Amino acid sequence: MNKERYLKVKTQSFPLILSIAGVVFVIVGIVTVLNDNYKGIAPIVLGLIFAFTHMGFEIDFEKKLYKEYILIAVFKFGTWKSISDFDYVFVRKVELKDWRKYIVYKIFLKDRQRLQGIEIGCMKEEMDALEFGKYVAENLGFEIKIEVNSAY
């Protein structure tokens, strides 16, 4: 069994347009500050937040802990919790709709009794999702359940 100690997964960030706007704000702010105007500090801070904020998930396989976090620029917020709340890894095919329809494969840590869970990954390719789910299950000593025949 290939046992790694630690897993980090970036799960969500601002849309690309906001990230690009963040970079533009940082540049404008730096130019403003360099022209001896400290009003440029606000766009720098706002730009760093837009450009470098994301949410993620970490698992410490050895200590059996997990953390959902938000990273704002270089500051990470989140608390470690016991993985013992969960019993298995679940991979599910999901149909999403916005202005178009598309299929993704979501990976969850689930609890048998309450059927509660937390999403630890979302992938476009079925094989990638299955490999990731199997990797996490193997390193946690969990079983894996797969529902990819029809979308939910």
C-alpha cells in the first residue's frame, strides 16, 4: 500500500475574471504607491484577496485529521478535525447546469449513519476521480463506493 502522509487539495477559487481583476488592482495600486500616493494600498490589498484567495481541503493520513480551509493571500484559516466522523469514500457522477449542461465526478468523505459528507474533490474525467477516490480510501483504510453509471 502506497502511504503518503499528507494530502492538499485546492477545491475552489474566485472565477478567473476576478483573479485577473485582482492582478490589475495590484498593478494599479503599486503604480499609485510609487507615485507617492498611499491611496494605492487599498487596491493592492483588494487585488491580493481577489488574485490569491482559494478554498481547499487537507488530510493528514498519519494523524487521521482533516481540515477545510480558506487561504486569503498568504493567511490560511481553518481547524483540524478528526477523520473518525467518516466511514468511506464516495465517488458520484453529477450533472451540473449553468448556461450549459455538463458532467463532473465528485469525491466525498461520507458517514454511514447520518449520510453526511464533505466534498474533497471534483473532476471532469471519470478515471481521474476514481483514481483520486481510491488513493484517499487506501491511505485512510476506508472502503470506496462508486456511483458513476447515471448522473444525479
